[in-house]
Amino acid sequence: MEMPKRNFRFLDAAEGGLVVEFGSTIDGKTNAAVMTLAETLGEAKLRGVLEVIPTYRSLFVQFDPLQLSKSELKEAVTSMWGAPKVPDRHGSLWHIPVCYGGDHGIDLSFVARTHGIDEAEVVTRHAAVTYRIYMIGFAPGFAYLGGLDPLLHTSRRTEPRLKTPPRSISVGGMQTAVSPPLEIPSGWHMLGRTAVRTYDPARQSGAFLFEPGDYLRFHPVTQGEYDRQLQAAEAGEPVAEREDHRD
């Protein structure tokens, strides 16, 4: 993959933090640039770099200023980005079952009415897209997804709910999301629920199921299928299906 021309700026974030910001828009190319730098920095294993955290359009780099100065870090980032090529990113495409509507998706009818379509069309449109996981944040395993059908863009609730059910699938603004297996506050509209646990500290392969830069597709399931999948997930069995994906 050809490395694009430099299109980022540095923002100081306290003594041991640096933000590398790519543009001002949320889109796949911008997020891919963030992920490319995150992986390049990780592979470089620079002395003093403690952690890199990718978001929609920026990368936060935490470092030890006693081992690495901010100017040295900036120089290293600029040098890395000036390399002629970087390897294509290998990630995952996840297939996530969702039980839409009913008690699981109490806002499905509202979203349908808002856009002048029926509930079935909301489900069809929501499940027709391959989404990019832009970032994980807000709560452990909460996955922010980009690529929502424009017809389903829905303003967030004027009054957020203090609690929403674990593993909810929701829409808010131009985004959709997968919630962790926790009750969390949310101003998003709930379309359904999945049995998939995006966060499980006991999981041997890692607490977090997804990584930023992965892709995801939803597919509708019945209540009976959801119940069986939930039992399987509670027993520690995998519910989400994964396949390799290359940017």
C-alpha cells in the first residue's frame, strides 16, 4: 500500500502525551491512516512509547518523557510516515447475529416512523452494510461503526436512558454501534440485541473481541436462535463468526 502524503498535525497532550490528528472528517480513509500509523508505531517498538490509542481521526501516543522526548517522537512519526510503502493491513471481518425489534429493539418502530419506512426495511438496510469498526471506547468493548445507510441516520435521543440492556445494537446520528455485555447509559436508539460478547475479561484469546480497523456485518436471527446463541455464549462458546479481511 502506498503511503499517502503527510496530512496530519501534532497536538500536545500533557507532558507524556501526543495526539497525531488526521484531518477533521470521519471516513474510512482517515481512519485507515490512523490505524496504519498505530501499527507502524507498534511494530517499531520505540524506546519510551507506552501505549497507542486509535480513534476516528487521531492517534493518542502515551510515552515516558524520561526515555523519549516529544521532539524525538514527532521526528520518528514524521520519518515513519515518509516511508515509501507500508504493508497492507490484515484484519478481521466479523459476522454478528442480531435479534431485531420487540423487547430487544424498542426503538425500531420509532426509527421506521422517523424515516417513513417499515420496520422490515430498517432491518434489511441495517443488515445490508459491511461496517468499519472505527474505534472502541466509552465503555469496555463498545464498538463505534461507520458506514450506516444514510436513510437510517437518526438524531440521538433528547433524553438519554440511564440504563440500556447489555449487547444492544443501536443507531445514533450517522453511526451504529455494538454495546458490551454491560448495562450502560445511552442516547442512541436500540434496534436489537446480539448474544455476542464484545468484552469478556475471562476470554483466553483476549478480553476484547474486536479491534479498531476490523469490519463487521449483521445478520437477523429469530428469538429462538438468539436464546440458543445466548446459552452458547454464556458457556464460553464463540457466537460471532470471523474471517480474514485485507484493507
